[in-house]
Amino acid sequence: MLPAAQPNLQARFPLSDRCLPSLPLCALAMGISAFVLPHAAFAQDVARPVDAAPIEGAPPAPPPSTGDTEPVAFEADDVQYEQDSEVVTASGNVVLRRRDDQGRVQSVRADTVRWDRDSGRIVADGNVRMVDDDGNQLYTEQVELTDELKTGMMENLLLVLREGGRLAALKGERIPNGDVILTRAAYTGCDVVDDDGCPKNPSWRVVAKQVIYSDADKRVRFKGARIELFGLVQLPLLGLTVSTDGHAVSGFLMPDIKSSPSNGFEVAQAYYWKIAENRDLTGTFSVFTEAAPMGRLEYRALTENGAYQITGYATASQKIPISDGREDVDGQRAFRGYIFANGRFQLNDNWSVTGSIRRATDRTFLRRYDINRDDRLRSMVELERIDQDSYFSLAGYATQTLVADRKQGLIPIALPVVEYRRRLEDPLLGGRFELRANSLAITRPDGQDTQRAFAYGEWSLRRLTGMGQEITLTGLVRGDVYHSRQNELTSEDLYRGMSGWQGRGVATAAIDVKWPLVGQAFGGTQVLTPRVQLVASPKIRNLDIPNEDSRAIELDTGNLFAINRFPGYDRIEDGVRFTYGLDWQFERSRWRIKTTVGQSVRLNNRATVLPDGTGLANKTSDIVGRTEIRYRDFINFIHRFRVDKDTFAVRRNEFDAVIGNTRTYLEVGYTKLNRDISVDIEDLQDREELRAAGRLAFARYWSVFGSAVVNMTDRQEDPLNGSDGFQPLRTRIGAAYEDDCIQLSLTWRRDYVALGDVRRGDSFQLGFTLKNIGGG
């Protein structure tokens, strides 16, 4: 019995009612473009609507093909067999299906299929649609097929790739090696309908005299190709190759164009080489009008145990060495470069190794060539073991400073750094033990050397009372051994400690009580949590011990209730202190507010260890707080403060606010640090800074954006800063166009700070990104 007739599967593309009024304008615009656009007849219509729904009425897939047979299942409204000519004709919604030896299925749908049994020639005619085993779909009016359902001659064809691209051609022909040669072709990676389902012309397409489609390699290669932007501008393309299966392919990437006051006009062209499925190499060559060319190589690899990458820059250009804040204005031409490599390998379920190398030939290379603006480069290696109850780490760190007035010989090298932790359950009281051991060796070529080792044990117990209070008890004992030499080379007394061997013992006890109170308020739910903490430690020989990792201490909500409020191990807050605070959280539909405020009181005064300006120098600390306000994903506001407990002067006032969505938004940040601290205390100097960034989207695809960083520190706040109270550091303004498949941007940036061979002035950058095109 013949199957029932199926509806026409090649019906016109369905249009929503919302786009019907615009059809005359769409048709008029497309008609005008066919006459006025260059090479319009050269490239076929890649935007024509097609039916991409699953083929209906398809028969079950046949058994896999073998070396002797090629089983093909089919259904049709009518089948006729001409016995004399050995021709089988199937007509009316014909659907053929074949399964290869790997189990992959491909299908063909046509109005009519003629099979000449003598010659083996198969011709599909009328509204032909083919779906290959990778999900790519071919649309044409007539096509010759092999017994494996491979295409032969085709005319007026459209290939819709599974990954989103479209390829149209005037005609196609399969050559003996299996490749398909397409003549007078066009390709685009853009959507051909808008958000409302209305047809639209793609933002770009590639037109070519000839295109080679390799089904075996899953590649489309273009010859004599040009890219057409918005139907108006055509630019030549070199070596363009597109993947049909979504994998990266070798080829040239889009060039990067920009200008800077240090290097002049720059054009950077990159080539991507896919060495294997797990390895690739990208080479970039940059030319400048006011500097020597520069090369860049990036190698990436994925192995069975992990991944790594190596990136290197190299050039020979004029540089002005900077050291201790002085500049050699004569300059000299020399080799310059930068290497960055990192990777991580999982050796087994527990052991892993991580490493990175960052090194530059000089202090201004990265900033001059706009690679990044880091002020230090850290190289490290770390071997780790992690299981459910223990942690072990063996690491080493080396840092290269890029700050003009820092001596490299005073920068520490940490090797080795050993850390071990283990958690144990308390079988008696139900608490938890944590054991920890640590060892550190720091060397400086021109400064103080320090070695440290300590071991400690901590016991903690958490309990909930019948009234809902959360009580945490903590007990800690620790023993330290230090050795240091050349301590006199450290200028600050608070940091150097005593030379030779030093030791100390530490014992700490603490009780922490929280009482969450939950209730309804303002149409939502609030949680009010008063919190108190008592911490006690005997007097500790802090100043006899070198301070390498606990220098930048400042009271804030992050360390308000910490057992030790110093950031590292070398300093320990001793004595008895009482800390109290309040957490409040409010949640309502779309709204969330969280705030914390607190203060601590100490029974003794340890000003020699906690200097003025940190908020902890006196018996009673400053008041600190943090508030976060969030409304959906539209508003996010965070404010942090520290208020002087005697004068109520604001020692820290900092906020960050983000308002808007992903297309239109405003970010504003402000920081004012009025610590009134000694200039000898590093990383805690007074400063004032304003930050702003934003983007305004309009006309659907267009936007303008900008950002600025302004140093508002004056000489009264920091005499060594040199700012006049309003010194812009960087400003940026630009405009961008972005739709579903293209991004264009033009950015202007001004740098106000010169350093060595890095000049102040204006920079411009042209951004150009296409979807589904090029290598990588």
C-alpha cells in the first residue's frame, strides 16, 4: 500500500502577522539592491527563506550499508517502474533515507526521483532538500545523486550549515575525489530573519568566484573571495576557510587596526594554525609607523591530564630605561619582549601541578604596546594534594616589579612555600580539629632574608541553643620559629624584626554568639542578627619577629570578626578584645538589602603593632560598615565606610554602583581614604579616586560608550603623589554597531601619564569582528 500523500514540505517560509506590513518595504529594498549593488548577480541569494523543520513522512532508517549493498529506504505518493528502460520513477513527496556503516543517517526529500537501474544514475527534481549525517541541509531544484546519496550536478543551490552559516551558489559539481566545486557563490554567518521572524538582509556576506566544499574534511574553501558589508563595501579576503562542523580551522584572522602616541599607526595581522584537535598556534605580525615591527606567537595544547599555553612577544625598539624614578632621556635600541606561559595538570584524583611564567625585558614594554597595565609580574609553580580531609601544597613564587621607583633587588623570592592542613572530627564534644603546618623561605638579592616555620592546632565547636542563638567556641595553640639576616636593609622598624633565630608561642580562645531574628517588614522578610565576640590571647613577641605578609592591615567588615585580623601569619593580635556588630538583611520580590556595622574594644593598647590610621590603634576601634542594595539585575549598589570613633571623621568612604542592563548601563565608583597614616606604612596611603563607565544603546544596534579614571588626591592627602586634586589618568570614548553577526567599534582613549618610552596622548582603535568566519 502506498503511503498517504504528505503536505508540501517546501512551502513558503511562515511569516508572523507582526512583520506583514513591512513586506512591501522589504521587497522594494531587496529589489533595489539587485540592481544597484556591485556584483549582485555574481553572488546568489543566501537569505532566501527555506523550511528547516524535520522532514515529515520519512521512513525508518534502513540497515547500515555494507561493502556489497547500499540499502536505501524511501516513501512516495506514487511509484512507477518502466520495465523496458529499467527506470524507476517515484513522485509526490518522495523521501529517501540511508544509514552509513557508522550508523549516521542522511535524508533526501524531492517532488520526483528517477532511478536508472542500468546506469545507476539517480536524479532528484523539484524542491530538493538534503540533510547529511552532520545536520547540514542542502536546498536546490535538481541534483544528481549517487547510490550513497552523494550529490553530483546541482544548480541554484543553498547550503544551510548546522553551525548557522549559509552558502549559496549558481551551480555545483562533484569531482572524482568527492569534493564539490561551487561556482559564483556567496556565504554568510548571519541570521536571515529578525527577532519578529521577518526576513532581513545579512549584515555581511562573502562572494567568491569559486568555492570548494569538502565533505570529508568538513571544510569550505573560498577562491577569489571578497567580503561585502551592508551590501555596499567590498574588501578582499585572503585564504578564507570555513568549517561546516563547528570546529576551528586554519586561516587568517581579522586584522587589528589602531594608533597610539608611542608607536603611531598599527596594523596587526594574525594567522591561526590548527595543528591538531588538541593543539593550535596563532602567529601575529604587527607593523607600526613609529616603531619597529613586532611578532607574537601563542601556542595552546590540551593533553589527557591538563592544558597549557605559551605566549611570547618580540621586537627591537627604542626604550628609555627607568630605575629609582630616574629616566635616561638618551634611550637605546634593544631587544624587547614578554613571555607568558601557564598550565595546570591533574596527575591523579588527588595530585595536581600548576605553573605560570610572566617575564618582560623591561618595565615599560607591556604598557607601551598596550598589552596590559600590570605593575608586577608573578611567576609561580605549585604542587597540590587535596582530599576530603587534608590539603598539601609545595610552591614557589618570584615577582618582577614594573614600578619605576622600586628596586628589583628588594622584591622577595619565596621558595619554598610549604602548607599542610588536616581536619579531624572531635569524638568527645562533636567539634572539629584542624591541624596546620607551614614553612616559608624568602630571599632578596639586595635585602633582608627570612625563613619561617610554624605548626598549630585549632579546635572549634558550633551549637544552636533552644532560643535560636548560634554559639561558636574556638581554641588555638601555635608555635613559631623564625630566622632572618640582613635585617638592617629593611627601612621600617615595624617590619624588620630581630636578626638571627627567634621563636614565639601563641594561645588563643574565642567565643562568638549570633542571634538571628526573623520577621516580616515592609512587605518582605527581614533577618536581624546581633553578634558579639570575645577573643583572648596572652602578650606575644610580635616586634621581635620579621613581618613579611601582615603589613597592609586595616579594619573593615571582612576582618571585623576574624580571630586574627592581620592578613597573614607574621603578626598576631594579642590581648583581650570584645567585638560587637549587627547584620541586617531584607528581601522582597525583586529587592535585596544587606548591611553590616560593627566595632571592637580592646582591654590593652598595642599601638606599636597596630599603628595610627589602621582603625585598630586605640583600645576602641573605629566603626566600620558595609551596605549592599540590589534590585533585580538592574541596580547593584555597594557602600563601605570607616568612621573615626573620636572625631567621627570618615576615614574610608567607598561606593560602587551599577545601574542598567547589558546594553545600557552606568557604572560609578568613588574611593576616598583619609587614614592619616605614616608615609612609611606601605599600601595604606591616603588617596581619592573617581571611576565612571557607561554605555548607551540606541537605534537597536548602535551604542556609544565611555569610561574615565580620575585621581582626585591632592598634595595635602599625599605629598608624594604629585596630584593636584583632579588628574585624569585614562579616559575612553567610543561608538559601536553590533547585531547578530557583526561588531564594529571605534574607540578613542587618552593617557595622561608618561613613563619612560610610554608617551601620553591619544590612541585610536578600530574593532571589527565577524561571526562564523575565519580561523580560530
